[in-house]
Amino acid sequence: MALFPSEYIHIGGDESPRTRWKVCPDCQRRISDEGLQGDGKRSAEDLLQGYFTRRVEKYVQSRGRKIIGWDELIDCNVDASATIMNWRSWQAKEDVIRAAERGHDIIKVPTDPLYFDYYQTHDSVWNRPFLIGGFCPLEKVYAYEPAPADLSAQAKSHIIGVQANLWTEYIVTEELAEYQLLPRIAALCELQWLQPEKKNYQSFLRRLRRLTDLYRHYGWTYCDAGLK
């Protein structure tokens, strides 16, 4: 916070493994001291994460900032000012509804199809890259609708944008990073900026030729699957 003047501070909060907490004497002492008791749906260790998250949140707020974090924060009873990044595509609708009902703004960043470390073609011909897995082709990225029609108007009003992630555990070169991003990042822009009724994939592909000309001009590496 001393380095960056941003309104939001990202605190993470996802995929916290609680197995160790069950045998950690310090964790169990804190659970006891705070009177945290599981309720059948959530364990005492689940509640411990909520306790810790709220302490971090209060500290961030004391510095005049707001927190942002992954959608596990929904279960941490954080303040409604916290922005939720909805990444778990397998329960996206439920998490969006729960977050919106509690007053949280939401950024959609589902694994399927906005994790750009996933493969974008079944035919991995570019150096046969070894990636984390998954499959998010260009057409699927373009077709994604962050605020689907079956969501309530109230829930939609809290969806403030989208983001794609390029996690780099398996991204070993700058060229591979470019290949994973291009041209999917162009599809991301269009699904963010266009109203659903104005999206047209064939029109997008025609216009994409101008972008691929630029990619080649600058010597960038990109995936041409489905473009020819």
C-alpha cells in the first residue's frame, strides 16, 4: 500500500488448504480463543479463514482502501465493499447470485473459458507446448457472456467487468506467453465491450485479419487455429 496508490488491494484468499490447520496447535488455539464452531456446512477451519480474512480486511480499510479477492471470500463474511473475482466456473452462477445478494461487485474470470494458460487448440503444433491442461478455444472465449440472460437484473448490476488470467507455471518463454494470449485477448476485449446482441463471430474473424497483420509486423507469436 505504501508503493501503490490503487483504491483496491488484492488479498487472494483462494484454494486455502485447511488439512494442516486441523493439526496445527496455533490454529486450533486461535479457533478455541475465538469460539469458532463448525455448523455442519462449514468446519471450524473454514471459519478460521473467515476470521483471518476479516482481520486483513479491517487493516486494509484502516488505510482507506478496499479489498478484492477470489470468490472463496464470499464464505468469509467480508464487508459488501469487497469486490469478488468469480473464477470457479463450475459454480459460477451460484457464487454470483450469493455475492450480488450481499452487495458485492463482481469481476468474471471463470476458468472456462478465461484461463489463457489453457490450450486453445486440440492440435498442439506450436512446439507441442506442455501446458496445465484445459481447452479454451478462440470461439468459446468470444461466445462467453459474463451476464447471461437467466441472471436477475439485480445480479447483473453487480457484474462490473471481466478478466482473463495467464498463470505462468507452465509458460517458460515470452513467445509462449504471446502465443497463449494472441488472439484470444482480442476476443476478450470484444466480449467485454459489446452488447451480446451485437456480437458476431464471423465479423470478428474478418476484422481479426487486421490484427494478425500487426502481430506479424511486430514479430509476435500467435495461434492461428481457426483463422485460415
